Amino acid sequence: MDSDHTGIESVNRITESDRMNVMSFEYLYNGAGVGIADLNNDGKQDIIFTGNQVATRAYLNEGNLKSEQRSKLVESINIAKHITCQQQN
């Protein structure tokens, strides 16, 4: 689906250097991770994208395949390098 419809747009932009390149960091272009979790306890699964050199982006699920970017929701959580989601009942 098009990002104009879903509201989701994420790009893992990489700037290579002598120290940061695919030869010294094999998984550089894989990104840091994608998490699916209900971040705001509304019963809908939300999405978090993390990247190696880009800011973390969180998208709240509004239903009907639409989301709203709410990255400030996760700014205080240090998940810039990886993400793990776990459900607590």
C-alpha cells in the first residue's frame, strides 16, 4: 500500500565511512529492527521502526490500514540500536 494511504514511511539511510561500512559491520544495511506492539493500550497493533543511523519512528494504528507518526511516544526509550517487544498480560 502507498504511504499516502497508510501514513507509514520509513527509510534506513546509511552513510558509509572508513569505520562504518559493510566490510566492518556485516549487517549495516539490515536496519536495527521493526517492532509490532500495542504502544498506547488501545487494542491495535502499532509499529516501531529503528535504524542504524536514523531516528526511531513510531506509528500508531488508527484502523483501516492507516497510521499516525507519533515518534515522541518512544523518544524516552533507548531503542536506537535494536528493538524487542514483549507482551505482558
